[in-house]
Amino acid sequence: MTYRPTENGSFQILLLSDVHYACAAERLRGDYEARTINHPLLRVLLGAYRRHVWCKDPLSQNRYLTDFLAVATQADLCLGLGDYTCDSAFIGVADDAAMQSASICLNRLRNHFGDRFRGLIGDHDLGKQSLSGRVGGMRLESWQRCCGPLQLESVLHQPVGKVHLVGMNSSLLTLPACWMDFEADQRAAWLTLRDQHLQALKGILDGIPGDHRILFFMHDPTGLAMLLEHDWVRRCLPRLDGTWVGHLHSPWVFKASRWLSGMPRIRCMGNAVTKLSAALHQRHLWEPFKVRLVPAPGGIEIAPQGGYGDLRIDPEGKLPPNFCIRPLAGE
Ligand SMILES: [Fe+2]
Ligand SMILES: [Fe+2]
């Protein structure tokens, strides 16, 4: 598919992230996360966190997709930044109910935008351990379903005039920090996928002409610290005009990550805290990537300012990208 920018006009990209659609089978699971925690006090604490900070009813967010489709203009491109399912079995779309949620969500987006919709992969699409660390994790079967029937893209390269959109898979980039997230007999296969991913990215970035501009897209900004290790990435940074990410669900969380930047790694409070503290420990390494957050459509409980991203780019690469977040009512 070739995108041709409109005459004298900017190229418009709508960015949508963390829809977390729930089909009927996922909705029937009710309080799925609390059931993974044995300790009553931890269950109460998690419940309070979900109710007052994050999302009190994660299985009831479908209305935001409806709302987005009602107001979304026929942009030149709509790019999904991942997390299309609630992942209520914690193994991503390897779970049939989660697969059904992601399929419904992606079909609705493709029905609206046609081949102008393209989707990257989020951590919940591949599977993510529960907060208790006792259940789930990444599954190769989820990977196969994402890249097969769901037609999501692990790596994406779309030139628009002299501006290059480069999408990547943050779950593969962060693999070194996620050893506890997948089964031992799948480690070699995941590492091979990561090597192939890095080779593909290197090929894309090395092939972009020196006078062209670059924009990055990925689900989880944690992957940026790992990306910075490669000289072929560092070489691109002077031509990089921004990196658009999802995963954090709210500008409030994005700001909080700045305040907590450099915090020590915590290894004694379970997998989730280990990963989060490791990401914040390296938070300063995100800076050269000029990160911009696309929130979840409904935001979070404590900061419900969600929405979707509206990004306008100049195909000549002379003007900086123009980005804003457009709110959704979610009624
Ligand atoms: Fe998410
Ligand atoms: Fe996520």
C-alpha cells in the first residue's frame, strides 16, 4: 500500500492505544484478577488500587471504541499501538476469549478505516503475568495469532514523503528484563524472534536517506532503554522528531514516571514491581527519543483524561510534527 499525501496538506494519523476490548466471554470472568491472589490483605490492597487509581471495571471499556469510531475522521492512517484485549486469562490472545476480544476490536477498526488501519502489538496481546506473579505470561501461540489471523505488525515502515514512520515491538525489545514472564522452554524461540526483530529494524533505519526525518511508534516505552544500546539507533536520533507510545494509560502516569526516574531497582516484591522499578531506574534513557504518550481512551480512575492522538506531519519534513490528544466522552 502506498500513501500519497494530499496536495498542500499535512498527513493525518490517528493514534489509538489500550482499547482493552472485552467480548462477552471475557466479561463473564468478572473479578478475574482478584482470583489470582491468595492472601486476603493483598486482595484488599489490589482492589483499592484498581478501584481508586487504575480502572475499577476493566471489562466495561468497550464504549470508548464505539465513541472513537463515531468521531474518528477518515484520516490518512489510523495506527493501533497495542493492547486490544483485556487479557483476563493473562496469556494474551492464546486464550480464545481474549482472541475473540481482539478480533472484534480490530474488525471494527478495519471496517471503519479499511486498509488505512494498521496495528502494532501490545504486551497484553502477547500475555502478561498477573500482578501477583502467579498466573500467566507471554505465550508463543499469542505471537502466532497476533502475526497470523489478527494481522498485527511487529515491525512497520511507512514512508510518507520525506518522513518515515517506524513501528516496533516493545515486548521483544524488553525481553532481557522479562525472563520471568515466559516459560523456560520458549526462551530460545523468543530470543530468536528478538534477534530477527533487531535485524529488521536495523535494515529499515540504515536504509532511510540521511536528509529524511523519522518518527517512532511502539507500545511500551520501557523498550527505549534497550534500543539505545545500539549504535545504528543512536545514529538516527538527530533525525528523530518523536516517539509515540501507549501502555501508561494516562498523562498522569507519564508525569509520575518522570518524578520517579532513577529510583532503585526493587527485587524483593514480585515480578511486577521488579519490572516497574527497573523501567523507572532507566527512565532518563527515554529522553533522547522525545516520547509522547497516547493515553487509553478512558484514561484511569485517578486521572480520567483519556482519548486518542491526532498527529499531523509535513510530508516534506520541514515542519515539526503537530500532535494533540483528543478526548472521548465514553458515553
Ligand atoms: Fe494497556
Ligand atoms: Fe500495555
